[in-house]
Amino acid sequence: MKHVAKKRFGQNFLTDQSIITSLVDAISPQPDDLMVEIGPGLGALTKPLLQKLKLLHVVEVDRDIITWMQQAYAKHNISIHQSDALKFDFRALGTHLRVVGNLPYNISTPILFHLLDNVAAITDMHFMLQKEVVERMVASPSTPAYGRLSVMLQYHLHMEYLFTVPPEAFDPAPKVESAFVRCVPHASLPHLAHDTALFAKVVLAAFGQRRKTLRNTLKDWLNDEDFSKLNIDSQLRAENLNVADFVNIANFIS
């Protein structure tokens, strides 16, 4: 199929066969896996996955690609869902879901947060993302890449940076390097927030003005005495706290 990538959908199609093989090996699909691919595009991952699986679900928003898929995969066990991934109810597919995809870089972070809403139904996730985003996902406290995304994802997931993918592996080539990441929901949360909505608000406020100290960013909730009880230095910045610290703050407030 000759398909012109659509900028509004953030389309960059993976074409490097050696990279594709590495991705499939990392995913390690098993015949009976309940797997869904986000943004299958022209089938770089779809085709090798179909060779391994009894059934593959795909979520695609581009009607032109869907029309092509309906013809190209007519004889395959594929279930095509025409939907924006940000609105798709992944839980409707069942439990123990494995999610894969070369995510559109322009909406990758919103997709990740949407998947957190479905995390109870997910076994693991493997994604191609902008390298900078993956570095933020797996970042440690007190490093430049560490931020709200790091904390919110690490609360729910164990993540592993697998490998870097150069721009020339895609058509059209993006202007940035990419990376492949594995995300596995914690079997049980290492640090349990009593009120997850409050936890999210605290993290958002703390990183909202990341150059300011916690004393300033969290002043609506905590005073100096509270910080002393928490054994947290109010002169630190959000980037200096780990996930457990944020959970402790949220639980203290609640």
C-alpha cells in the first residue's frame, strides 16, 4: 500500500526489518495471548505478530488504513477497532491484556495516562516512543529527566528501557531518536496511596513549578510542622522526592 503519512495522526512507519525482529523478540508473543496493538499503521508489527498469535486486536483511527487492513488481512485472525486510542475502552477486551504499539509521539503521554485507567486489566505493555519520553518514564529522582510522568508511571509500573531506535528506521524519519520500553504493572503496589486522586494532585502541584521548593508548591496542604512530621526537608524540590515520598505526603494530607 502506498500511504502518505498524516501529520495530524503523528504517523511514522517503522520499516527496518532488523529492528522489527528485535521488537517482536522483546514482546515474545505466545499463541493464546490477548494482545492489542495501538496504531498498527502499515503492519510493521502487525504482520509478524499475526504469525505468532491466534487472534490480534488492533486499534486504528485512520479510515484509509482501516480500509486497507480489511483487505490485506482478510484471511487472518484480526479484530479491527476503528477508534481513537485515547477514547478506547481497553478493559472491554478482557483481562490479562498485552498492549503493544508504535505510539504517535504527539499524543504518547495522554495515551500512557489513559492506559493507567485500564491498568487493572493489563499484564504488560511494550511501546516505541520518543527517546526523551522513555528517559523521563524510567528516570530516577534528582536527575534532569525526572518529573511528574516518572512519578505517576512508576507508582503503577515497573519499566525497562530496552533499546534505542534511530530515525532512519522509520518512513518518514522523525526528527528525534526513538526508544522501545517495557512496562509491567506492579503485582501489588510498593507504596499504596489511600486517595489516588489526591496523590495525583500533589504530584501535579509539586512539579507545576519545578524550580520552586516544596514549601511553596505544597503550601496549600502542608506547613513547616507538617514537613517535620513527614521528615521531609521543605527546601527540597519535587525532583528530589521518590514515589514513596509523594505517597507519604498524600496519605498524610488525607
